[in-house]
Amino acid sequence: MARGARPRGGEDGQASVELVAAIPVLLVATLVVAQLAVAGYALWSAGAAARAGARAGYVGGDAEAAARRSLPTPLRHDARIEATDRVEVRVRAPALIPGMPSVPVTARAGLDAGDG
């Protein structure tokens, strides 16, 4: 065979085929990681709101209003807040993929005299 000549039936274009096959897998993996990040942010925000509501309730303020104010704007609309002896905040993390259900997240906090 001449120098620089390629044999027939070789691997021409193999890398391109593998890349095209890997793109959907990489896209799905990226969306899953991003959805987990959004759910984590919603959980962290709900926890912070529950603590803010518990602090407001401890000093005699409106626990529900304080919890709702401390939530980020995208999570406020559908948030369910119950303030009794503890504050419970339920939010739905938005879905990044159209047609997928949103992820429900709940956080609770209470502040008793001994919790200081």
C-alpha cells in the first residue's frame, strides 16, 4: 500500500458518529444536573423562609407574611405556608423540561425558648 493511502473500510468518520450519538446523552445529563440544582435552590429557599417565619413568630410578628416575603419571587406565587407552633413552607421547584411536573419541596422550622 502506498504511503499515506488509507485502507478501504477504515474508521473514517467514526469520531463524528460517536459525537452525534453522545450529544443527546450529554444534553439529558446536563438537564438532570440543572434540575437537581433548581430543586436544591428551592429547598434552601424554603428552609430560609421557614426560619424567617419562625423568627418573626417568636417575636410576635406575622410568621406567614415574613416567610412569604423571604421567598424568591418565582417561588412566592404557589407557596403554601402554615404557621402554627412551627412554620412549614411548601414550594414547587420549577421544571426545566416542558411537560415535566414540578418538584415539590417542604421545609419546616420552629423556634422555642430553648432553641435560642
